[in-house]
Amino acid sequence: LARFFEDAKETLAADPAAHPSLKALASQQIEAVLIAYAAEARAEDLCEVRVACGALPGALDMWVLRLAQNRWGNPPGLIGRGSLLCGGGPPQSSEVLRTRLSSLATSSIAARL
């Protein structure tokens, strides 16, 4: 379910029509993920993720719902719920992180010589 939560967060951050308070939270870095499972998700499940601003500052509350019975007979309903705790500003791009890690490795090697 963590993947569903992260995908929903990224979708909100990129959606120009998203509610401003949801978009502001979704544009922050993920600091923690809390998940409570109610049922098992299957590969072919048709699911929906619902998102709301959480009661705690910086929290996005999320619910994952199965929309239709799957081929194993699992009924529609709640699969899991939880929160993404967000903060610390916008995430850095992978290119910035790669450059920073590369320079750290280079300086670490130079320090050993």
C-alpha cells in the first residue's frame, strides 16, 4: 500500500486542479509512512485511493479501497488506511542527489590517499 500512497502523493503534487492545502502537503518530502492493513491487495484489484488533510500537521491521510470483487472472491471495500507524514520542503531531484553522492565519494577517496 505504500506504493499506492506515494503514487497518490505524486499525482496530487503534479495536479494543477488539486486543492491547494492537499497540493502543498503533497509537494513536501515524505518523512514517515504509517499503514494499517484491513485486507490483502491482489495484483488485478481495481482500487481507488482517497486522500484528505490529516488531523496532525503535515499529514496526508489515505484510504485504499477495492472497487469491485476480484477473481479470488474478495469483496469491494477497505484494503488499508494510513498517513504520509510530510515536511522538510520539496524533494530534491535525483540528479542533485546523484551529484552530491558522487562528490562525497570523491572526497572520501581523496581523504584516504
